Amino acid sequence: MKLSKIARLRILSAFALCVPFASLAAETEASPILGNSANGHEQFVRKCASCHTVDPGGRSYLGPNLHGVFGRVVGSYEGFRYGPPYLAAARAGEVWTPERTFAYLLDPTAMFKGGRMILRIRDETIRADLTAYLLSISPEYRSK
């Protein structure tokens, strides 16, 4: 999967700036790291909340709870029944990162063939905003 130059720069910036500026980015409306986490929250409510929750320790719906998703092993949220491609990724020790999530949101079934998530987000800005929002609710990942 080939990312545009802007998308690569946003993702690389996230890794370079994430640790020293994570708390500042979470407190500001427009995060220079990946996208706008406030817009990402709005997009999450519109596109994702019908299947996912984000409350700490919250239950899962059609998709797993996404609070603290970054740094989590793929296919490992306790109590959620994952399909075979996610379980295979879990056995391989694959971990959710901002870069993986940005790519996953473009075409989840391309990354995990046979997976149930079919929502594709082609707009890079929306994917960046969603990734910034998920980063803002992954405090353990940000503090590493």
C-alpha cells in the first residue's frame, strides 16, 4: 500500500513528536502530530461509534473497544470474539500503532483478509484525524 508524501510526513512526525508533545497535543484542538483530534472525535461519532466504544474498560459492540488501542496486540481486547485474520495477527505479536491504523482505515479487508470491518476511509485527512483521536485516548502508548 503506497501512502502519499503528506501522509508519510504526518505519520513520521507522529513518531518524532509523539513522546515530548503528547500531553500538549491532547490538550490542543489542532494536533500538529497527525491530524485534528477534535475533528477525529466528531468523525468517530459519525463513522465508528455504532460498532466501537472508547470508554476505559468498556464493552465491545460489533467491534472491540478502542480505548488505549495503540500499543495493544492486534486481536487481543478481552471479551471480544475476533475473526481468524485478527487472531493470526495476535499470534504473530502484531501491535496497533498510528501508522498501522492509518493504513488499516484505508482498507481493513486488505490488511486482514476475511475480517469483518468493511468501512473504508479513503480521505487522508479524516484518517489522520481519526488516528489523532485514537492517539489521544491511548495514554499508555503516548507515555512510552
